[in-house]
Amino acid sequence: MNNPPACLNLIYDPSALQQRAIDRLANRCGLETLFREEDCGGDVRTSSVLLLLGDRVFEPNGMAEACIILNKRSKEVKQPGDLCCPGGAIEAGVDPYFAKLLSLPGSTLSRWPCWSRLKHESPGDAEFLSLLLAAGLREGWEEMRLYPFGIRFLGPLPAQCLILYRRVIHPMVAWVSRQKSYTLSWEVERIVYIPVRALLNPFHYAVFRLFVPPRLAWRFNGTTVDFPCFIHTHGGRAELLWGATYRIVTFFLEIVFGFKPPGPERLPLVPAGLDEGYVNGNHRSMGSGSGKH
């Protein structure tokens, strides 16, 4: 899908891109349905993640351009090597108190243009949103020392189901403006910056063919499963974006830029296998197609 020049120019104009994201997220989703959980089947745990955007120079003597900021999961956690948004489950003993701070005048949430309207029209959703953002910011601090007062909240995306771990994920979109480096926890191997320009290139997409051992087939509904994916190469490394994070990122691209990845019919295949270590976090356990080059 071709993008008009005005859309592409947004990647070099942080202010215009942030305003477009705010407008499109509110108009596309509708405040009355932004925070409703998907039906993930039975009891699931509620989580919040941050889809972080910022700007970065990728080429020598190049201009700063918009990018997506992701974590690469370490060998010590489940799904090692995957690219993900920082975040995690709501902590009942901590996050409600942080959420109250986010509701105060001058906070990143109170500066969101839709906040006053949401509090007036749907106080319950407003309270839930503040709790989700609080959880995402706390997890961002724990995982990568994300400075919680150095972001601009742009809006939420609709929830995503993570069937493998019985979890519903609520993505919160934010722009990082005051932080150029991060201190990583044991959960994170490194930070990966993906230019939005690359994400808008249909030739960077593929089909991730996952070969699953028979004993794990019940988790993946089969022993051979195909997933759409995005291949990011930079500095001699290749990373694979797939799964729930892929869905979150591409949904954002569709809403803000009107871009949809190409269909799978003619895309190249990227094969990989996994074992129980991937699911349980015992060790790195996926093949070369997993983005762990």
C-alpha cells in the first residue's frame, strides 16, 4: 500500500507525527471502546505495554527520523530473543498509587488532549487507563530505566490477546523525548531501534514458519504454524518482529499512516524451530529464523 508523501514526511517531523498519532488514535478507536478487553477465552491476566516512539539518526550525516523502540528479551526469561514492548502485569500493591499521581495536573496523562473528556464521559475507563499507564511506566523503569516524566502519552491501542500465556495486553503509545540511553535489567538483552521508514517498506516483510515439537503442538494449534513478520537488519544484525508485538506495531502503522503489510501469498519464508525452553524461559531455544543473529 503506497503512502502519500505527506505521511512519509511525518517521520522527519516529530511534532506533526505526535499530533497525528493523538488525533488518529482517538478518532480511529473511539473513546467509548478504547479500553474494552478482547474475549481471550476464560480467565486471563491483564497486562500493559508501552509502544515507544522516538527519533534517532540511523545514517552518517543523516537526519533524525522517527523510530519504534523495542526491547530484545534476554536468555533468562520466557520467549528469549523476541522483540517486545516494555511492560507487564498490573501490580495491585503499587500501580494504583502511581495511577493517582498520573491523574494530577501537569502529569503526562493529564496533558493528553482526550483526558478531560474521558474523565467526564467515562470515569471508569479513565481510572482503568491511568492504572494501565502506571503499570507500563513502572515496568519501563524496571526493565530499561525509562524516565517516566520524559514521555508524551499519545493514546491507547485496542487490546491484544496473548493466547500462549493467557494474557490480554493493553498497548499504550508514547513518545520518548528526553532520554537517549537506557540501563537494562537482567530481562533485557539490548534495545532495538526500528526506523518507521523501514516499517513502511513492504519488502521488509516475510512469513515466519515455526516448526513445533509434537509435545508442544497443543499450545500452537499444530506442529507447523505460519506468522506474518517483519525483518529488521542493522549493524550486521538481523531481528525478527512477530507475534503480539508485530500486531501492535502494524496496527499502529495502519491507524497513523494507513499502511498495511503485504499479504502472505508471495512473501519469503523464514523457518525456525523451538522447544520447551522458549515457552518456559529455560534457555535460548529457537533456530536461526528467530531473530537472534
